[in-house]
Amino acid sequence: MTILITGASRGIGAELSLQLANGKHKLILVARSGEDLRKIAGECNQIAGSEVAVTLRYDLKDLLLDDHTFVEKLGEVTDEVDVLVNNAGMLIRKPLAEFKTDEMRSVFDINVIAPAQLTRRCLPFLMRSSEASVINISSMAGMPGSRKFPGLSVYSASKGAMTTMTECLAEEFKDQNIRVNGLAFGAVQTKMLDEAFPGYVANTSAIEMGQFLAWFVTEGWRRFNGKVLPVSDSTP
Ligand SMILES: NC(=O)c1ccc[n+]([C@@H]2O[C@H](COP(=O)([O-])OP(=O)(O)OC[C@H]3O[C@@H](n4cnc5c(N)ncnc54)[C@H](OP(=O)(O)O)[C@@H]3O)[C@@H](O)[C@H]2O)c1
């Protein structure tokens, strides 16, 4: 499979990449920080024993400018994408009263509009695959009825939007045979969690979530379409 992973430079995306480096898949790793990306790609290639991972350094924010560089760069490394994992995300935690409009916009830009634009840009690549799948990484924070936390209104709303978009796109791409599903993660120990909730210890490590995600990306998605599955072992 050819698997494109955004946010592959650290956290869950990096662990997913390492889990998928078994020699069976071609990995296209996307993030802004070239050095971190190259390190993860190097580790993937070492694990696989061959050049399975390529890096595509890109700021997903640029997709909002109708920038075509991403597609050009992608076309240089592959003709088709079997699985697109929209994993890159952004969290700003602060009370709504303190939020500036441009901060709200940047959260929605990275968590909602960039994944939508990337999916759009990847459509020709996905349509060349016989088993195309888009997997959106959402959050329990964006699931209706889940426990909510002060300071996460904008982040949670953006993940709620991603959840709804997942259901809609599954319907829209049905005739093109492209499955679209989402996973709503509970807390996972990463830089994002450390910055948002300093000192909080999650039940799940990034490696554990990377292992689960690797299974879903290669196998699990085949049983689903238009679903956003809660992946959390804490209650409520
Ligand atoms: N950790 C949790 O508890 C948790 C819970 C629920 C859901 N999630 C979701 O899981 C996903 C991964 O989170 P994480 O915890 O692994 O976060 P993380 O450690 O902060 O990693 C975020 C990744 O996204 C990339 N990224 C951010 N902005 C970008 C941009 N403008 N362009 C390109 N890449 C960008 C970062 O790379 P660069 O900085 O190098 O660009 C990094 O690789 C996110 O969607 C998050 O919302 C996480």
C-alpha cells in the first residue's frame, strides 16, 4: 500500500510511521519540520531494510492559499495513494474570552480546512487505487455527549466539524469507491497533550496508539465507511 501520513514528524503520526515500516508499504511522511521528518524516515528505512519512507516537507496551512506545490511534490514520489491519514492537528487551550479571532481561525484551518483541501488534492491519486481509504484523526473532545473540558471549546468544535465532514465525504465519494472513516482518540501521551494538560498522565502512549492505528490503516478500515469510532479506554 502507498500510505500518506500527515503530522509524521512526532507523536502519534511518527509512531504510526514506524509501525508501518515493515517493508510492505510505501510511506509518504508529511510535516513542517524537515529534520524531525528525516529522522523518522531514516528510522523507518532502517527497520524495513529498504527505502520505504519518503519525506514531503510542507506546511498544510499553504493548502488554504490554493497552493499547487503539494500536488507537484506528491506527483514526484507517487502516482497513487491507497490510504490518506489526516493526522496533523493543532490545539490551543484557553478560555473563549481570551481567544483572538486569528487563533480560532488557525485551529479550524489546520483541523478542518487543511484536511478537506488535502483530501481534495489527493482525489486523483486516491482514484488510481483499487482500495482507497481516507482516515481522519479526530478526538473524543469533538464527539457529541463526551466529557468536555474548559479551554477546549475551539479545538473540540474543530474536531466535531471533522467528525461530521467524515460522514459527509463517505457519502460523497461512495461512487468513486473511496472509504472515509474517522477515529476519535481519547488522551494519548504526546507533545500536544503535554502542552495542553501539563502533568496529566494518559492511559495510552503514542506507541500504543500507533500500533492500533497501524492495524486500522492497513486492515480495520475495511469493515467501515462513514464512521467515526471512539478509541478511548477512559469513561465517561
Ligand atoms: N494526543 C492526544 O491526546 C490526542 C487526543 C485526541 C486526538 N488527537 C489528535 O491526534 C493527532 C495527532 O496528535 P499528536 O498528539 O500526535 O500531536 P503532536 O505531537 O502535537 O503532533 C502533531 C503533528 O502535526 C504536525 N503539524 C502540525 N501543524 C502542521 C502544519 N501546519 N503542517 C504540517 N504538519 C503540521 C506536526 O509536525 P510539525 O510541527 O513538524 O509540522 C506534528 O507532526 C491530532 O490530530 C490530534 O488532534 C490527539
